[in-house]
Amino acid sequence: MAKNKKIIRRIETVTLTQKITQTMKLMATSFLERTKERRKRIFAYQKSLEDLMQTLVEVLKDFPLPKPPVNSRHLLVAITSDKGLAGGFTSQMGKAIGHYYQKLKEKNKEVVLLPIGKKGIRQCQKEELPFLNHFPSIESEGIENALVDFLSQAVFEKKYQKISLLYQPRSVGTALSTFCLRPLFPLPFPKKRETIEKADDFSFLLESKPEEILSLFLRLFLRSQVLFVFHASRYAEQRARMMNMHQANENAKSLLKTIKTNYNRSRQAAITQEINEINGTLFPQHR
């Protein structure tokens, strides 16, 4: 009976664990759908701003775009997370940071790491990589605007020759090929487009100085890029967490089935033993 009580307590523990994993799976699914819709809207916003910047550069021949300085400094902004239970998302992101850091170092670049999120900071500390600890939490309020301010200042003050955003746009796999290194500076303008109206067809009346227009639209452009990368990374994180909780829930179901089978066998064996003892008492065997 003591053995059966132990099994019953274990069944209760596994059942509670199954309820928790099922709840977390539903929460991750809900967050995933919301993030997916936001990512679609931000993608449209980002493309519109890119087209507008492209038009301004093509129309205004003397549009004062910032030029990269003559140095080898490369700012690598890694978008990570604060929370765990996301499967291999966090661990693979840490490996990607070390991989791209060493890859840029091999090109004789002075790499400056800027991890966004607690997991990225811990990974840099674990691998003893030098980094800027400006944004310790990705869940803090106004993190996107603060990062845009930092990047805008870095662009206008010409601190870095290149600025890149490292993130995972999807969680289909855990290979390094699933990560994306998105160039942010130098600005990707002007671009060659197959279908574009001639510059003479445009007529602009500028009420502000070109420098003021640049400052405004450059900030909007950087903000659109940062928002898209943030939501793409969150989408991958929530998808990985949903898949991880689904697998944990299935494992709990399988374990619960095995434990209940063992409990039924143990209970049946105890009942059979009691029946045999009763039969032995009521109908003793005569020698």
C-alpha cells in the first residue's frame, strides 16, 4: 500500500505538470498570433518608409546621407530574450552571437557587441566577450525608442563603419543558417529599381532644410527597421516556446500513461495477494 501511495502522489505531480504545460502552450499560441499580426502590419510600414526614402534620395540629388567613417568598428546588435522555456531559441542565439563575433574578428574588424536582453548578456558574460550593457532587458518599456535614439546618435556622430542587427526571423530550425544578419548602416540607398518614375516628374516644395528632413526620416527609417526585427524575433521566440511546451505536454501525457499502467498493475497485484490470503485463511489446506 505504501508503494501505491507513492505512485498516486507521482500521478498527481505529473497531472499538475501537464496542466501547467498545456496552459503555457495556450498562452504562447495566443501571443504568437498577436505577434504575427503585428509583424505583418510593421512589415508594410517598413516597406512604405523604404520606398519613401528611396524616392527622396532619387529626387533630391544633394540629399545629405550620412557616410560611414574611415575606421574598422562594427556594431553588432543582438536581439535576444529575457525569458526561458523557449527550446533551443536561447542557446542557439548565444551560439550565433559567438559565431558572428569570431567571423567579423577574422575580417580584422573591431567588433562592438550590443546584446538586447538578459539571455544575450549572460551568454556574452559566459563566453567572456566584450559588450555594451546599455539595454539589460528587452521587456522594459520604451526599449524600441531607446534603441532608435542610440542608433541615430551613432549614425550621425559616425562612430561605426557598419551597424548590423542579428536576430532569428523564424524558429524552423536551430542551425546558424536560420539567423539573419541585417545591415542597417551604411544606409541601403539609393537602390536600383526596375520600375520607377523619372525624377523630373516629381515636384517638391521643401519648407525645411534638407538636414532637418534627413534627421526626421532617418529616425523613422531606423524605427521601422528596429520594430520589424523586434517583432520578428519575438515571433520566433513565441513559436519556439509553443513547440517546446507542446512537446513537454506530450511527454507528460506519455509519462502519465506509463505511471497509471504501473499503478494498476501494482494495485491488481495487491488485490490478488489479499484474496489469496483470505482464501488461505478460510480454506486452509490439509496435509
